[in-house]
Amino acid sequence: MATNILMPALSPTMTEGTLARWLKKEGDQVKAGDVLAEIETDKATMEVEAVDEGILGKILVADGTAGVKVNDPIAVLVEPGESAEAAPKPAPASAAAPKAEPAGIGGAGNTRQAEAPVPKAEQAALNPQPLPPAEKPAANGHAPNERIFASPLARRMALQAGLDLGRVTGSGPNGRVVKADIEAALAKGPAPAAAPAPAAAAQAAAPAPAAPKPTAPAPVVTAPHTPVPNSTIRKVIARRLSESKQTIPHFYVTMDFHIDALLQLRADLNAKSPKDGPASFKLSVNDLVIKAVAATLRRFPNVNAMWTEEAILQFQDVDISVAVSTPTGLITPIIRKADQKGLSTISNEMKDLAARARTGKLKPEEFQGGGFSISNMGMYGVREFSAIINPPQAGILAVAAGEPRPVVKDGQLGIATLMTCTLSVDHRVIDGALAAEFMQALKGVVEDPLSLML
């Protein structure tokens, strides 16, 4: 049976994306696990794998098409001898749809279409409200609120045909609905429409919501200019950072760290590195800062936290997000359990993550999550800056360049290498005294870096 291949949701915040390029062409044989296309999401450019076998009968969305909505058909998969025109038309948004299985958090990062997380807008369409208590169970014996198990292909076929999975009897293991069950249900024709529930009737009679307020008109630009279209990633960066500054009460704590001892430790350790081979390493100042922040966060779990309306959530692991500049914008790959890793491990892992971030090859679990962020612009000679919090985290450390400056020590004027760091925090989670204590403790670790060896 011909089936539509839909635009997948490859991250929790994705509602649309750009189909960068097809890696298969019309007429190619497709097996489960084959890479079909590259899609630019709101986070990175990612490969999409096939979940079914067949022939790529027709490509509906061409290379380079932007603004493709999640769950829009992008191609048609057919069986040998079958026409692509036989694929069912996408069901309208009002059609009954199967209930989506909840996605796990922090899973293995599988980017396959059928297992990708579903945005909230699509969850509303894919998760019909439970029937009121007066409703009878569906014809197949399912209770109104019972979770329905179905294969990914069966779910997609039901969605495209507007078929309610609750009315399909599964013949697979443990009653799982499979492809053959959907085909049999479609062969029987549409089921009689049920009378609308009172709640649904009341909802239908409710007045339409007020029209959204008009947005500000676009600025009139008369000077010569070249428009550069916003990528999906750039749009998401703009939206998330705007929301962060508008909804999170930021405040900032700045301190100067003496880093001469840290620079000396870095030089001593690099001198001990093997010249080549898997055990070789080359530590950067950023690697030492990551380790120092991780060690300090272990001592301050109330900084390694996030805000919710019900509770402040303190993370059990110290996962550090590190801002990396890419051609399409910033992305924050994560050093997981950084407090438990050695400096050489952190250094090599960070180099690998940064390299793959710049080529759009990160897996979702490598940049989604994290409990605290670091943004380092020291390599650009920046003396001081403040960073915007990366929600839903509660803190981000802005690291500037180390430079020789005049200092007074024991009443004597001298020269020391100072690095200015600014902590941005969410005041709902972290109060001023706590932020100051954290920075004081971090300063002690950076200025006595031998403690990182313990």
C-alpha cells in the first residue's frame, strides 16, 4: 500500500524545517534504516532514516524547500508495481487521529521519523480528548482512556486516512495494531459517526477566540541592502533568547580571576601529553574552566537547577552546555557528568563535539538538555560581557580573555594575568548571596587549580 513519508519532528521545539537535500531519488529501493534526506531543524542539520521498506515513488518537496510544516507529506513510498497516486490524501486537522505514544526523555537520540518527538501543536491533533464517562467503549473493547499500542507504520496509515485507532482491533502481539489491521479496517469502509459528546457540543457552540493583535509593521528600509533569509536555526535562536530576556529575571555577578597558576598547570600538563595516539591531548583554558565549573556545581546543587511553577528541580548530574559558534548560529553541545571526567577526557570530548557541531552532525541527545552553560569569548580578546540564560537552565557563565593587568598585592603594585567572568542567573532560582558564594568558590578553584587533580 502506498504511504506518505511525512516531515518529521526532530526536536521538541520543531514545528517546521527546511528539506536541505534528498539522499535518495525517485525509483530507488528503500530499506528500513536507509538515510533518506537531510533536514535543517531548529537546532541542526540532521539525517532522517526510513522506517519502512519500499520504493521511493514520488518526491513531493524539492531540495532546499524551507518552511515545511511537521507532518506535511514530503514523499510517497510505494510497493513494487504500485503507483504513487495510490497514496492516501492527508487527513484534515479535524479528522479523528490515533493517540501518540509518549516519547521518552533523554533517550538514545534516534532520529527516525516514527519515533521523533511531536511538537505541542501536533500533539493536540494526535491526542484526542478522552471520551466522557457516559461513552461506551469502542467496538474493539478498548476503554476510553486505554493506551493503544500500534506499529509506527500503522499509526501513520491511520493518521493519513483519518481512522481512529480506538476502533481497530489489533492482531499483533499483545493486541498491537499492525499494517494488516489498518488495511482491513479501511476495506470495511468508514465507521458510522458517533453523536457528539455534550462537552464537544458546548465547545463547538463557544464563541470564536478573539483575533490576535496585529504585529508591528515591518521597518521601511530605503538604504541599499542585501536580504539574507533567516534560517530555521536563526529564527529559533531569536525566539528563545527573546523569551529568555522577557520571562526570566536576570541578574549578574562579575569577578576577576587570577589565572597565572592555571596557565602554568595547563602548560605542565600539555608537556606531559604523548605526541600522538589516542592518549594524546592538548588542554585549552576552556577545558580547565569546564572542569572548574563542574567541580564547583557539585558543591552547589542549588545552582545546578531549573525553575518550574511547582518546584525548583535540582539536577543530580553535572551536565555542562558549552556554547559553540557555527555558520548557522550558536549551539550548545553538552559535556555529560563533567565533574566525573578527567581534563584530557573533557578536552578530547569537547573538540569532537565542537567539530561535529560546526558541520551539523550532532545527535539530539548531544545538545538537548544540560543543567548549566558556559560561553567563552576569550579567544576573541573580549575583556568582559554578560550572557543570556539558556532556558530552562538557571545559570550561564560568561568567560572573557585572560590578559596582564596591574594589581596590588600585599601593598605592592605588580602584574598578574586576570580573566573577568560574569555569572548570569535566574533570580527565581538563585538569590544574590548564593550567586556570590558560587563565584567566590569558583574563583578559589581557578586560582588554585591543583585542587582539580584531587
